[in-house]
Amino acid sequence: MVPKEITKRGEQVNNQMRCNQLMKDYASHGVTFANKSKPWRGWHECVPIFFHILGHFKPLVTRGFFNDYLSVLGKTVYLPHHLYIDYVVDAQRFFMRHEGVLRHELQHIKDYKVQPLRFSLSYVMRKKWRAYWEYRANCQNMLQRYYTFGNLSEPYLKSIESRFTGDMYFKMDPNPKYKIKAIRDNIISGRLNFDSYDKVIDSIVTRP
């Protein structure tokens, strides 16, 4: 039997290697990080307010969202001040602590880069189309969770479901349970991984 401390050390090395690759992926896509507290923050906040007017993102107009969450426009990731400081002080540690959400946002950036018009229009026009892009991004969260902790527990799956059924995106999919479980089963079986992605997701969720 492999000693527990050696197993943990090996897992830590694997996590570091995975996050180092993620940092390289961000750099290869030309993504930059910016502080939300800068003076130009005002125009950045106008975008989600516009989405709110369309009836898509109810909570985004609250001050808490801008203070607590990162967001992406184009190739720029806007970080709340405390997260931006973490990034500047130790980028590798920042990527390791926030790997799941960073993979989520990078998936959006990749999808936009491949199909900018389709992504932009479908994301704001219909809930079920937006759900497709969010399934792709949330799958990245699930992969990170599985590779880091070795499980996808029921409480965790419920938290993913709530992203689709809750107010954050105006209940974009009222019945995500079976799709999320299908994603889970494909991750556990090894069929769905960071290198085998598009075809598996498209077999579970309808592309717009």
C-alpha cells in the first residue's frame, strides 16, 4: 500500500502541473487580468445591467456581485480587488485556489473565440441556448472537482443544478438533473476529460 503522505504529495504535484498548464492556456489565448476597482469599472458594469434589462441576469445589478465575483469581457478577466491582489502577489497560488472558476471562464473565452457571433447572440437570446454554453463551462468545474478530490458528491451535483434552476440566470434550465448526472457518469468513466470534450457534451446537451 502506498503511504498516505506520498499519495497526497503526488496529488499535490499533479494539481500544480494541471494549474501550470492552465496558466499557459490563459497566456496562449491572450487573456489578461484587471482590477475591477479601477476608474473604468463603470462601463464594465453597464454590460450586465443591459442583460438585466433583457431579463436574463437578475442578480447582476446588485453591488455584491461586482464586489465578490470575477467576470469576463472579451479577453479580459475582471477581478474583485481582493482577488486581484492575490493574483499579483502569487499567480500560481491564485490559479490553484480558483482553478474551477478559471477553467469555467476560459471555456467561455474559447467558445467565443471559435464562434463569436453564435455564442454572443445565442447566449442572450434564449435560455436553453445559454444553458448549452453554461453546461460546457460547468463541466470544467466538475472535471476540476473530480481530478482534485476524486469524487462528485450528491451535494456538489445539487449545487451545480442550482446554477441552472436558480435566479442567477433566470432558471435557464428547469430540469438539469439528468444532464448533470450524464456528465458525471462520463467523467467517472473517463470518456469525458480535458482532452475529449466537445463530442461528449454535444451528445448530452443540444447545441444552439
